[in-house]
Amino acid sequence: MLTPVFSQSARVYDALCRQKDYATASLRVHEIVQRVAPHASSLLDAGCGTGQHLQHLSKHYRAEGLDLSREMLAVARERCPAIPLHEMSLVDFRLTQRFDVVTCLFGSIGYAVTLDNLQRAVRCMASHLRPRGVLVVEPWISPERFVSGRLVFDSADDPGLKVARMYVTRAEGRVSVFESDYLVATTDGVTHFRERQELGLFTDEEYRMAFSGAGLDVVDSGADLFGYGLYVCVKSDLDIK
């Protein structure tokens, strides 16, 4: 039976991503931001997940986070109890303040799924930037790089937790689809569940058009964190409504 995305896997997400060096990636983001906007002091992480980036970025900024998954935010609150976290969609969130920096990392922008929602999400994030603020987006895989039919097996083998996740990559049009089967073992027993994730496959041109349409100038696209690339954008002094 399919369950809503991350409703059950949030509790094992960090165990499966333990090999990811969030500390180094976050430091790289900070270095890039300081080069573009050295006086930046506030940051919003849109699609913050379990707070792995926030944990490190909050050392340099007054940080907040948002995510649509209540279960992921529950993990983030345990990790970052002093950081304000908001249960909202990156496509249409509304907060009362603006930030010097907005980040959307680790391919989270792919959850916009459609081109229309990509444009809405970028415009929404841009609207929460102060003039000359910085938007940092780590894109999801582009259509030409996505490989269908790849068999994937991930696992975690901790003393009190064993996890196995398996799926076969596939695309439905311009959407990458992952129907993952999980086996999770704790001292309470073994459970099985399945989750379906859908992430839009957007081209470089589509990202750049979304940035331009939101009044953002791409100032750097040569950096990389986890193999997806990175867009660094600066907001113009004139707001686009």
C-alpha cells in the first residue's frame, strides 16, 4: 500500500543519507553567499527536510526553515530546537519577513513537479528576498541526465535500526517517479511500506527562465554540492510582483 511521501520514511531518512557530507556542503553555500553578499545575516531554507543543512547554516545566519512534510519537520525540530520551522509548500508559502538568503537544496525544487509550479516556487522564494538578496537553488536532475530502469538499493545497518530501500527509476513524461519499498527493522519488529515520490525534470533553460521571470539574475552556475549543480541568483533592486 502506498503511503504519503515521507510520512513513514522521515524517521529513517537520515540513516539512509548518512554518507552525505552536509557540513561541507553547507560551508560551501556559506562561502558562495559571502562572496556575493558579504553582509547577509538572515536565511530561509525552503524544503529543509530534516534540518541537516539548517544545523550548519544556522552557525552563520539567523535561520528559519520550511517544509511540507510534517514528519520531516518533526525530525528537524529535534535537531534544531531553536530554529523557527514552518509547515508550508515551497510553491506558495507566505511568511511575514524577508531574508538576505533563501536556499532550496538537495534537489528539493524538483518537488514542484510541473513547469508552472517551478515558476511559482521561484517567484515565491524571490518574493521573500530583500533587494539584492541571494537565492541558492540546487536543481534536481535534468531530463537529459535522468536514467530510467536503474535498479537502486540503499541500506542502513545501525545497532538498533536496519533499513533497506529498493526502487527502479522511471520517468512519466517530464516527471521522475520513484516507488520505493522499505523494510525497517527495530527491536519492536519489522515493518514494510511503500512510498511514491515525483520530481519534475527541468532543463537549464527552464530554470533560467524561471529565475529571470522572478526578477533574479544568475551570477554563478559553476559550483556543485552533491552532483546536481548549483544556481546562485541575486534579486534586483526592483521587486517583481
